[in-house]
Amino acid sequence: MRNIRRYIGSFVFAAVLAAPAVALAGPGPQEGGVQIRVYDRDHRDYHNWDNREDRAYRSYLSEQRREYREYSKQNRRDQNHYWKWRHEHPDHD
């Protein structure tokens, strides 16, 4: 009976030591930031707003000869124009 308690105690001790390592090995948030999803009404789809989308947005503004203005502060018409342009200019990776 003593040997069984010793094995159970060792098992519990090992589990307690391994728990933090298992928790750290799990998947975390992308790039350590908040994921932002934007809905495109005309095309009825969602887009993740990440570094790639931000580069595309800045490219769009440059092509349109417009100053940078945060996407979320654009009016709906300008946002729709961006998504129309974006669907015509997909990423080529």
C-alpha cells in the first residue's frame, strides 16, 4: 500500500511540474495582437485586417493619390471603393 501511495504521489508531483509547460505549448494569439475582422458588404465576406491588409490599403491610397487616413475613419462609400479595388488586386504569394 505504501508503494502505491508513493507512485501516486510521484505521478501527481510530475503532473504539477509539467502543467505550466503544457500550457505554454498551446497556440496563442496571432502576432500577440488583437485580430480585427472587417466585413465587406458588397462582396459579403470578411477580411482579416493585418499587416498584409494594411500594406494593400496604403498601396490603394497611394494609387488613388490620397493621403493616409485610418480605414475605420473613412466613410462607407470610400470603404466600399477600397474593397472593390482590393478584390481586383489580390495578393500574389
